[in-house]
Amino acid sequence: MPATPAPTPTLQRRQPDRARPAAQRRSGVTLVASLLGFTVITIDVSAVNIALPAIRDSLSGGMTGLQWVVDAYTLMFAALMLSAGALADRVGARRAYAWGVALFTLASLGCALAPGIGVLVAARVAQGGAAAVVMPASLALIRQTYEDPRARARAIALWTVGGSVAMAAGPVLGGLLTDSVGWRAVFLLNLPVGAVILGLLIRVPRSPRRPAALDGGGQLTAVLALAGLAFAVIEGGHLGWTSGPVLAAGALAVASGCAFRAIEARHRQPMVPLGVLRDRRVAVPLAVGFAVNAAFYGGIFLLGLYYQQLRGMPGIAAGLMFVPMSVVVTATNLVSPRLAERVGRRPVIVAGQLVFTAAMLAMLPLAAHTPVWLVLVLLLPLSIGGALVVPALTALLMDAVPAERSGTASGLLNSLRQTGGALAVALFGSLLSGPGGDFSLPGMRLGLLAVAALLLATAALSRLLLPRG
């Protein structure tokens, strides 16, 4: 007869079995907390676009005020993204994420209670700064929790899909809340979500701290440069392009940009290593990312106002108009990497920009009485173009930089993409406001032509300068 196994080895074999579910639960909690944060900062972009007409009627901000409601968030998101990753490393991803979520929640309460457009814009600045911390910290939490590459890849895929779903749900949710409760409910929705995230973080293990230099001078000059540029573009259409404040803002942008370059050239650990930008495999993707987001977010801003101001749609109907486009974007995002593997990244990047250019030109005939079905058909290129470009573009950029520079390159790409979206909103807002604040079709068409020209230029750069493979 075989000997009876001793009890001790049996216990040793069972201990990992009991520990594994606990580790899986902690991983699941971390993923849910990270996903909720990314979702809420994404919804806040698309949902607020649908609430803009209601905000204007409530707070009497005019087109300029609406532009600042959008761009105050986006610009701070873009500028602080450059150093938010270093902050997460320095204080630990969990702590940075908790700080970001707490500030975002408090800023959302400030938005909901804002008595005027100025207070709302100030609260949106705080929201954008918080979102810049939340995004990289949420990814860092996933990275530290999932050590197995396959499990980590699945977790990041779920994180990415969550962002796509949030972008699709945002306009519908924004329209529903605005029509049924009021625009303030769009911001109040963030409060319970923030509380849930902070509650989940109690069960997330502490994150290690790593030495990371913070480039305060570079960060300050980056914020000043972007703010000056946005002010010049937004207020130029209202005050006049040669007015004193606009010229002063333009001068501030130029001076801050020069100071930023000088600081980064001398800093031992700059947040934007200038040497990396000399590589065309880095510089061209950054330019393309800027152009593609300018087209996409500028188009979303334009369409939200077109549906409600020119066609007179209620908020929920305007939000539903974005659903087919969001579904096509999600599907194309899944197809793009496989297509790039088959035909190469450069053809996909160039083709996507040409499709996007066609989208801008296809929107030129839009008018107040264009059939709804035709509007949806004309928006198909807008859905496909950017979704084709971004996955291939990101993969190309990540392959072009050393592994230790991947976080910096990713932050720079996201920062320039957000900047492109912010400046496009500034441009479209300046052009869309006709006499008496009415929606200007000639201004819309001029903005579309400007963005189409930008996309054609970056498509040509991609064709000439990017490697074939």
C-alpha cells in the first residue's frame, strides 16, 4: 500500500490556492477603480459638449464663454500631462490617483454650483488638472498590479474599451441629464462615481515610490504658452485679432514657448527631451496626432452646436446622433492594428488622414434642413479616419523610442493631441458665432477647410518622412 501523505505538504499546496482568489480580487478591484476614473474623465469631455447650449442660456456666457468651458479643461489636461507621470512615480500611483480623483470630484461640485461662467471656467481648470493626474496614474496602477504580460494586456484592453464606451455614452448621457434634470446634473454625476473610486482604493495595495525629477520651470512655461495661445485664438474672434489683449496673449505664448525650449535644453531630466524630437519617427507622429485630434474634437464641438442651435434638436436627440459614429470608431479601432500588420503602418496612417480630410470636406454642404440620414452618412468618414490613424500612430511612436522613454513619448503624444483638440475648439468657436450669436454656416465651412488643409499637410509629411515598414 502506498504511504499516506503527510498533512504538512497538503497544507502547503492549499495555501496558494487560498491566496490566489484574494490576489485576483485585489486585481479586479484595482482594474475597476482604474477603469472608473478613466471613464469619468472621458465622459466629462463628450457630455459637456451636449450641455453647452443649456449652459449658455443659464449663465449667459456667449460663444466665447462656451469655448472656455471646453478649453479650460482640455488645456490644463494637455499641459499637466507632461509631468503627471513623474508625479505618479514620485508619490506612488495609488496616492497620485487618489489625489487626482478627489480633486476632480471637488472640482465637479464647483462646476455644478457655479453661479456664473467665470466660476465655471475656473472649476473646469481644476477638473482638467485633476484629469491629467488621473489618466497616467490609472495606467500605472494597472501596470503594477498585473505582472503577467498577458493578463496586463487584457486589463489594458478593457481600460481602452472603457474609454471608447465612455466617449460613446457621453453625448447621450449629457443630453438625457440636461433635458431631464439640467446641465448641472452632468457634473453632479461625477460625485458618487468619485466616492466609489476612493472607497475602492482603500482595498488597493500601496504603490512603490520611485525617484522622478519634477520640471517646475518647464511645466510653468508650458501652461503659459498654451494658455496664451488659446486666449489669442478664442478672444481674437471676439475682440479683434489686432486688439491689445490678443496681441499681448500672442506675445506671452511666443515668449513662454521660447523659455520652455531654453529650460528643457538645460534641465538634467527635462520632461520633454528635445533630442527625441529630432527623430522624424517621433516628430511626424506628434504632428499627426495634433492634426487628427484637431479634426475629431473640433468636429464634435461643431456638431453638438449644429444639431442644437441650427437644427433645433433637444439635447437627448443630439446625443443620440453621436451613437452610430461612436460604434464605428470602436469597431475601426479594433481593425486598425490588424490592417497595419498586413499592409504596414505608414499606408494606414496616410490613408486615415486622407479619409479624415474627406470627412471635413463632406461636412461642407451641411445646412439646417439637410436630411438626418444624409448627415449620418456624411459623418462616416469622420468616424473612420481618426480610428484608423491613432492605433498605428501610437505603435509607431512607441517603437521609435527606447523603453525608458516610452512614458515620456506617450505623455507628449497625449499632450499634443489634447492641445490640437483645444485649439480646434477655439478656432471653430471664433468662426461659428454669427451676428447676434447665431450659428454661422460660412464660419463653419471656413473652419472645416482650415482643418482639411492641416490634415493634407500632415498626410504629405507622413508619406514623405515615415519609414515604409
